[in-house]
Amino acid sequence: MTIAFIGTGVMGRSMASHLMDAGHELHLYNRTKSKADDLVARGARWHDGPGSAAAGADVVFTIVGFPKDVEEIYLGSGGILESCREGVILVDMTTSEPSLAIRIAEEAARKDCRCLDAPVSGGDTGARNGTLSIMVGGDEGAFAEIRPLFELMGSNIVYQGPAGSGQHTKMCNQIAIASNMLGVCEAVAYARRAGLDPETVLQSIESGAAGSWSLSNLAPRIIDGNFAPGFYVKHFIKDMRIASEAADAMDLDTPGLDLALDRYRALEARGGGDSGTQALYRMYDESV
């Protein structure tokens, strides 16, 4: 297939690479061109804007930073919906606002295009290994048609319902992670303060009732002092803000989410926005 892929950052680059490995023709756009250099060197075609990349594609994938970026690349001047052909399948894999996903789907339908909101979980490791969890909302027929493409990028692919459902599911995911990250950081801090070897502690607790993806994958990075981004703090704050606002609109109290959001905002205020989410540990141990 002819595929446009817009957004070749920490996760998108690996995701696009899997599509290339399967033999699909790839057309690329990214705000920072250098982040696509390796894919272009392998034969992907570079474009100077999202509309140009999408113009001849059968399927368009996007994974960018913030809802305002999603709105701009889909609905703005020179954007995807202005340039794509009728019948194309549009897939936004950014974690974004459910209401925006619904709006884009409605605008796409006016052009006889089908749309999916398909945010992902699994971080840089899942993107690199092709094992992402992909949560899909939107046109069910389009989902069935391009499921083989999703299977190149993920191992847990679930259709959730109409437009916006994928984004709402991702909010559930981020709410669960938010409080869990507090627990992971506090557990490592406690182990060190108690004079224990955190690596040995991890051997005991990661496979028991305390086990989680974050404990198994991010606690070792904390112990090693590795706070490089697999997923940016600034993007996690964006996700938690979306979840908090959606919860408020549904009159749902989320104290765990609210506490995590406050702690991550404090970390960002200290210059941690471009670190990985495991850098929350620095709020407990300033020596690292």
C-alpha cells in the first residue's frame, strides 16, 4: 500500500520502520526533518508538509505531540483533509482529545474518507519491538481493512467503538499509569532509604501482586539513573490533563490522577518536561 506517516519522533520512527520492513511505500513528514533521515535513507519519500505527504496515500498515519498539532495537521491550511483523496483511511495514533477525534471523523466523512482514532501504549520499547497496545475507535470497516497494518506495529489491538472511543480508552490507560508511577517511584525511594539493594528488591516484587509494566520496565531505568525519554513528561502531563478534563465533564472524581498530575507539573516546573516519565523519581531523591 501507499502509506503516509506523519510524526517520526521517539515512537513514530520505529512504527514507520515496521511498515517499511513489510514492503509498503512510505511518504513522510515530520516537523524536524532530521528525525526522518534514517527512513529517507532507506527509501521513504520526504515531503515538506502533511498535506503533500497525504495527497496520494491509501492510508495516512499520524502520531504527533499535542491536540493542537493534531488539529493543525488535519484541519489547518495545507493539512491532510484539504489534500487527501476521497476514500483514504485516516488514522490518528496521537493521544489526543476524544472530542477532537469525533470532530475530525465528522469532517473526514464529508469528504468520503474513513477515520480511526488509535492511540497506543507501550512506549519506545513497544514501538521498537512492534508490541504496542493499540486502542481503536471509529469506522469499524476501516479497522478491519487495515488491521494487518496495525499488526505490524502492535500485538494487542482492540476495537473499542465509534469515533472517540480509542481516545477514551487511552485515558483509562493513562489514569491507571498515573497512580502506578507514584507507587513505582516511592517503592524505589523507600528501598534505598531502608538500606536495601533496589535491584534485589525488584526481583522479589515485580512478579507478585505489585507487578506492572512500569515496575518491570521503568524501575530498572530509575535504578540505573537513566531518565532519557521513552515517553516524555510533557506529553504525559498533556494526557493527564485531557483525562482530568474529561473526568470533570462526566462529574467523576479522580484523586489519584489529580495527585499525579500535580507532581508531574512540579517536575516540569523544575525543568523535567523533556525527561522520561520515570524522572518523577527525582521528586523523591534529589541526589540523582
